[in-house]
Amino acid sequence: MASLRHEAAVIKGEMRTALLDGDTNNYDLDRGFTRHGIDDDDGVGIIVRLGQPAIINTINMLLWDKDTR
């Protein structure tokens, strides 16, 4: 659901285009991911608008350092 193909968009966060680009291999500390500062925007964080209403039951995240934790 959270993909450009399904018309999702990142509303808040730094480097927004990287979150929905579908590339799950080419990223590191400086490129290829979306982030937010802990103190920025009064705790707003990262906001994704889905292209249609949906029930979210799973969220997968890739960590910037490629750790498996």
C-alpha cells in the first residue's frame, strides 16, 4: 500500500523520495532512506499518506546501518 504505484506520498520527513522508491538494497548513512530529527517538528516524525484507505497490519522497516535488529 505504501508505494508510488499505489499513489502513496511522504508528507513529513527528510529525503522523502527515498522512502517509497522501492530500492531495498542501495542505501547507507547518507542516501537511500527517509529520516526525521527527534526534536524536529514537535515530534511529528515521518508521515505517509496512502493512496486509499487501508487497514495496516504490518510495517517493515530497513535500518540505515543494515542491522537486523
